[in-house]
Amino acid sequence: MKRTQQRMAVLFVLPALAIYGLFVLYPLAMSLWGSFFTWKGLRMLDFAGLSNFARLFVFPSSARLTGALWHNVIWFFGIMVFQNGVGLLFAWLLFLRDQGKGRSGAAFFQSLFFFPAVLSPVIVGALWRLLLAPGGVVGWALNGLGLHEGSLTVLGNSQTALMMLIAVDAWNWMGLPVLIYTAGLRQISGQIFEAAKLDGAGSGRMLVSVALPLLMPAIGTLTTLSFINTFNQFDIVYVMQGVQGNPSYSTDTLVTYFYRLAFGAEGAVGITDIGLALALGTMLFLILSIGTLLMLRFFDRRTVQL
């Protein structure tokens, strides 16, 4: 009977494994394999060894690679501050409101924060591009309040464009950390907070010394997801700033650079370079894999067991 149950379990899992293998594992394996060959158009030709990877670090590709990687790193730390950090603060305020006597409505505010997350990043990017355009609603409102004069050019300024895209991305996904942190706070025994209050700890001290150590699994999960999503960032950049990461590649990311190499939008002639694109994709895969493993190990060691 046990062997029959095991066979039935494998039988039910096989369709999912087949789909996963066909649409995830097979393309991944072929892209890794193809990064070691020369290409002519979409035809794989001769074995090239590590020459495609070497070309990534030769000008002008090295300049694009370094700039895009740096933008991804800035994006990650920006998301950690503006999305996960502010999300933790909002979750803590909602938790305190929920714990207060005669107060309610935390679920309503959670839903309010989570609402942008149900929108596609493409829709969010298109919406904010219209709002932030010269003569748009944001510029009109700032002019009316006397906070800005003239046309708003934050998306056309290489000094502000990247930070504005990070802010839009953080706004889009702010509800996720609020939801996860609030759920994590509710899992902590109320007796722990009561004991902290008896010791004279205020709300700020309880957040730093009590809640944060016990929220380490949630923090680890959100940090890992933010790292993966940040280094796969494409939608908002493509919609708001174009595939070139305008202005002057100031919002370029690794995935937009990969897109240009793979689909012939890099350089004046616009010729595809599949070998270089696959080498970049392999490097991105290694960055994500190693970074994720290190983060999981780091936060696992800092998880507090009660």
C-alpha cells in the first residue's frame, strides 16, 4: 500500500515537473551552454570557450556592464531603505494601533498599502511616467504649492532619474513588506512585549531590541526577494525610460543591457550579439544564485529561537 501511494504521488507530480523542466530547466541549461559558443544571428557556430565572458570586460561592453551593475546595487539598497525599511515602520505602527484599546482598522490600512501591488509594473510605470512628465499632475501640484517652478524634469535628469524609478518601484511593492512584517509581529507572544513594557521599554526600544531579532526570518525572506527582484529589474525601466535606460544610460540595468544585446538594440548598428548576451545572462544567474545562498545562510544564523 505504501509503495502504491508513493507511485501515485510521483504520477501526480510528473506533469508539474515536465512543465518546469521544459520551460525553466531546459532554457536555463541551453543558455548556459550557448554562452560558450560563437553565434551568427540565431545560429550557434563554433565553441568559443570563455571568450564571450572576456568580451564582457572589454570596452565598450565593460562600461555598460559596470554602469548597469552599479545601478542594480544602488536599486537594491534603495529598496531596502524605501520599501522594506519604511514598510517595517508602517507595519509597526499598524501593530501598535491594532494592540491599542478600542482601536481597529489595521486590516483596512494593510489593504490600502497592498493595493499598488495588485497592479502590473507595466501599468505602474506608464502611470507614473504620465504623472511625472513635464506638465504632468505632479509638476502642476508642486507649482501650485510653491515647491517647484517650471516644468518637472526628474525623469530627464541623469542625477534624479534612477532614484525616481526606485521610489516608483518601492511604492509599487510597499504593501508586501507591510503585510509580511505585520503577520510576523502578530506571531510574537504578547507576553514578550508586556515584559518589555514592565522593564520600562518604549515603543522604539521594543521595535529595535525585541521585534527586530524575532522578525529575522521575515527580514531574511524580504531581503532575498528584494535582491532577486532588483537584479531582474526590467519592466519599470523599459516603460518609463526606454530600453536604453535614458537619459544617457543613467537608469540602465543588467537586464535592459541583456535585452539590447539579445535583440539588437545596442549600438548604432543594432546588431544582435547572442553570445555576449548569454554570457551576461550566465553571469547574472551566478550573481543571483551566490547572493541568494549567502543571504539565506546569513539570516538563518541570526534567527532567534524561543
